[in-house]
Amino acid sequence: MILERSMSDPWLSNTYLVAAGPGAEAFFVDAGGPVEPLLAAAEQLELRPTHVLLTHHHHDHVVELPTIVERYPGIEVLIHPGERDLVEGVTGDLEPDGVLEIGGLAVQALHTPGHTNGMLSLLVGGTDVFTGDTLFKNSVGGVRAPGSTSYADLKHSVMEVLLALPPETIVRPGHTDPTTVADELESNRFVRVWRGLDPEGSEPCTALGEPATLVLLGDDYDGGHKAWVRWEDGRDDIVPGSQVQPR
């Protein structure tokens, strides 16, 4: 399988170009990283891009979409039907649990809500899963961005969908570097607590200006932190670590 990645400097967001082999039909996953290197790779490898598959609607994952569409007029641009009206240039729906066949590769859309309601992860060839903003190397997605749903949704998407895949599955996130299911089960601090391997924290804190308990100050993909907090009414949440102070 051919897999090329381009990452933006300001957002650390990835665009991927995927194909079964040289001369085959190909597809892009998201459109947030600079696409010019991928367009050049497609030409060099004589690939024929037919689809852009979007994990979700956020600007840092779709900003380069017009450049792809201009280069390949008529290319199909697909996203979860619930987010279709949120991105200009989308041409059709990427149905949850549906399977596309593109150039000999099977692409299964896995519904992984939490960061957004229509978030999709894409399992390609049964070996690689593109996780958008649901699961990162050593971190997980937040649930405070536009269109987000809940902590419970995110946890279910990570633990019951993505990390239920075979341990050798390669995880290719929407930001920064790849990892594997096995590595995240072992080293991701959020996952370790969810698995019962590490204890929850109990430090009082202030999060987003409100009193809470700091369950975990974990890593984020950008070198900063994400915080798992528990509000006074018992609800769990994941918020930017920069918005949490000791109390």
C-alpha cells in the first residue's frame, strides 16, 4: 500500500494520500496539511485520485480542500451525512459502517463520535485506521470543540471501537505521528486509567473557571496537555490543560 503524509506547521494537521500501488486509483484522507507534496507524489506514482474522505468538518482538516478539487475536477468529497452542510465542496455522504472499494482497497467508515457528532475513523485494508481527532499518539481528542458531543462518547469510541481493533493495527491520527493499537493500550495515559491499570487522580482544581477534580493531566499531540476533569455534579469532561489550575 502507498501512503504519503503531509502535515501543516501551524496546526500539525495531516493530509494523507492512499493507494493500493502505483498506477491505481487513490484517495485523500482529510485536507488540512499542505497538499502540494501529495499532488506531486500522485503524479510521480501515476495515481488517479477519485475521492477525498473527510473525518470531520473542522477547518484545520478541510482548509486545503479547494486546492484538491481544483486539481481533480469531479473528485468525490465525502463526509458523515450529519456534517455534509458544514463543509463547502462536499459531494456526498460517507455512511457510518459503510465500506467503499477504492482502487482495490476496502475502506470501512467507523463512527467514532465525541470530538464531533459526525466524526468518522477510516479502517483501510484492515491494517491502518485513520482516526481524525478521536485518538492520537499518547493522547485522545477533546470534547469542547464545535460540534462535540460528550466524554462518554469519546471514551466509547476510543475503547470500544478503535482499541478493539487488532493490536498490530496502525493508527494514523489527524495530527502528528502514527502509533499502533498495542502501543496506545500500553502507554496512553488516558487509556491506562480507563483500563484500570493506573489510578484516577483526586486533586481539587479550577477548570474553565469552575471548581472540579483533576482526574488526569495527560499529554496532548502538540506537546501540551489535555486534562480529564470531573465536575462537582459528577460529570466527566476533557478540557485543554492550559485551562486547569490548582485549587
